[in-house]
Amino acid sequence: MPIVNIQVTREGTTPDRDSVTAEEKAALIKGVSELLLNVLKKPLESTFVIIEEVDTDNWGWGGLPVLEYRGKVAAKKATEE
Amino acid sequence: MPIVNIQVTREGTTPDRDSVTAEEKAALIKGVSELLLNVLKKPLESTFVIIEEVDTDNWGWGGLPVLEYRGKVAAKKATEE
Amino acid sequence: MPIVNIQVTREGTTPDRDSVTAEEKAALIKGVSELLLNVLKKPLESTFVIIEEVDTDNWGWGGLPVLEYRGKVAAKKATEE
Amino acid sequence: MPIVNIQVTREGTTPDRDSVTAEEKAALIKGVSELLLNVLKKPLESTFVIIEEVDTDNWGWGGLPVLEYRGKVAAKKATEE
Amino acid sequence: MPIVNIQVTREGTTPDRDSVTAEEKAALIKGVSELLLNVLKKPLESTFVIIEEVDTDNWGWGGLPVLEYRGKVAAKKATEE
Amino acid sequence: MPIVNIQVTREGTTPDRDSVTAEEKAALIKGVSELLLNVLKKPLESTFVIIEEVDTDNWGWGGLPVLEYRGKVAAKKATEE
């Protein structure tokens, strides 16, 4: 009876999208359920998967909202090169 | 000081609704708070209840998004009968 | 497919116990599963319940570890009476 | 690698707002990340913070939806004075 | 920056074990991190995975502690065959 | 009524300790409760804080159990210098 909770930022994987697509969600659900079957022998029908998309304003990293933090890291990298 | 987190799919209990109603949420809050009072003697005012409604796309069961999984189970049942 | 997570402090309901008993846990599981059946028509077999017992050192209330906070509230009440 | 999850009701801190502002969220992210640095020596860049805003209908306290509970507490206080 | 939380019962995959092994945990961590890389292009180093093992007494299914529920389902199956 | 959940690895801040101390936990509880008071005007007595210590085997980063990942990062740094 595993329960898997996946939290990601609400963003697209390509510039024209602003969230995770239904296909990507289905791939996550399939992949993680099969992983639990393979590693722990948990039958597919006993695994629940919950995907939570979190607005980037609501996600903090490095003491900053995540978009600011990524900008800072990218700027630092550019300076170092 | 119990904290109860209830995750359900965002669906109605009747065909004309597409989410849990405020009345149903109030009934869940009341019921679970009274349960903690009866079983563990926790005063009502020290229990927090959080209800999370999860889009069906974001809920996986049986390795599939939940609506697909339910369809598959229903089809299998129909075949067996 | 509801998932219910119940967090309580690791304490007994009587002075001779230091944790929630197996019987109390079973009563919580039964009660909350029946509540979801009654309020949202969720079949019993599709509800998962997870009970987490949290050490009192790890639970904060009122800006303090919970045992200290309860002591402070009790002392304040005693003074007021 | 701490993970901090902050759940609050979706409400503004002033009457003209109906949710937490981006500035307030950034202040929470900054404050909690610095706290983990100061208390546990966790580098800022290894802390993740997730803020979840919960609709008041979905938050229970005292066996009631939170707005009802607050109203009841306020009414009781008014009577006592 | 995905965060993945995996909750499973504290049980072994073979009769001589009573919990998930370190190797199995490493396989879960590797598998789920690679899944997020493949599906959502999330770099491995930005994914956190938390595995929680839950005592069987603390896990409810079908309105019962999970071991009781499994016993009931097994007994029902045996009767039907 | 904020609820704050803090997950950290079960490790000490000095070599002679193998977990977070009660004093450090109290400092986290105090700090985060005051932060919510300062930023969102939430009264101290309405904030719950839960601290979860997670075994290092159960925490994954970079596709590896966290101690292995840290070792790998440290080795890479040493090579680069």
C-alpha cells in the first residue's frame, strides 16, 4: 500500500507550456508505481500516487523564491566563465 | 493537538457537482474532530483538520491516472459478469 | 481513494501508558474510514489511513515545545482562579 | 537538506487582500532558511521551503470550518466581557 | 527541485527481514530521481527523496489495521476458490 | 492556525552528537513561530510546529542516499582544487 507524493514547481518542460502535462503526469504515475513493484514487490493496484504542482512564488530555495534563486545562480555562473 | 490531513480527489458525490461541497467538508471536520475527542480525549479546540482536493489527473492508482484505472477495473468487472 | 494522515503526540490516554494503544489506533482507522464512507460515499477498501506519533520534544505550540506550553497555560489558569 | 512545509489559510494580512502576498512569502522563505542556518548550520542552498495556502472552507478548527470557529470564539469573548 | 515522499509499511520483502533494506532504499532513490530526470528534465542533484516506513499498526486499509485487512481479504479469497 | 513541518536528517551539529538536541528543536519552534507572528500576524498560540528527523538512509539527494551523495560531492571538489 505505498503512498507516493511528488511535489514539483508548476512549470512546463518546454517554453510554450506553463505546467506539467497530463502525459507527463501519467508517465510519473506509471514509472513510480512500476518502481515500487520492481524494488519492493508492491502490486500496482496497491500504490497511490499524488502529484502536487506548487507555484514558483510558493517554493523557496537558497533563502529566496526559486525563480530569484535560479537567476542568482545563473548570474554567478556567467561571471565565473 | 492532533493534525489531520484528508486528501480526496476533486469530484462531486452527485453527477451535478464537480467538487466536495462546503457542507460535506464541514461534516468531515466535525466527524474527525469528534473521533479524536472520543478515542484519544483530545479537546475539539486543539484539533486542526486540513482537506486537500486533488485533481483526478494528479492522482495515480494501479499505475494509471485514477479515472483510467477506474475505467479499466469497471471494464474488467463487466467482462467477468 | 482518500488518504488520511493523523498526527498526534506520542502520549498515552491514561497515566500508565506512554503511547497510543493498538486498540485506539484501530478505532481511529475504523472511525475515519466510516466517516469517508458516510460523507463522501468512499468505499472502505479505497481509504488509506496513516497514524504518525510525534515525540513531544518535536511538537511545538505557542512558540514552545508542547509540554512547556501546556505547563505555561496551566500555570496561567491556576493564577487566574 | 531540510524541507520546510508551511500551511496557512488563504487570507490577507490587511482587509484589502485575500491571500498572502509575494513579499510575505519571500519573507517567510528567507526567515525560515536563515533559522535553519543559524540553529542547525544548514547552508541556505540546501533548504527547500514549500508554502501551501489552504482555503478557509478546507481548514477545520474546534470541529468547525475555521471562519465559523473564529466567529464562535469572538462571540463567546464578547459575552464574557 | 522536486520533493518525493514515499510511505511504505515497515516490512521486509523476504520472510527473514522486518524492514526495507538499505539497498532497496537506494534503489528507490535512484529510480525515482531518474524518473524525474527523464520525464520532467529535473537534474538529479535537485531532487530530494524521503522514505518513511510506517509500522503496520499505524497503517489502515479497509477500515482496519492493514494486517487484519490483508487477513480478511485472503480469507475471503480462500472461500471463493 | 499555521502548521509548519520541518524535515531534517537525524544528525548532530557537532561530531559527538547523533541527532538534533532538545535545545535546537526548541530554537526552531520559537524561531518559526515568531516568524509567522512577524510576517503574517499569526498569534504564537495558533501555530503548530512538527519536527521530523529522517534517518540518512531514508533521505535521497542526487539519486543517492544522502551520505553517499555528500561523499561524491566532496571528492569532486577535492579533485577540482
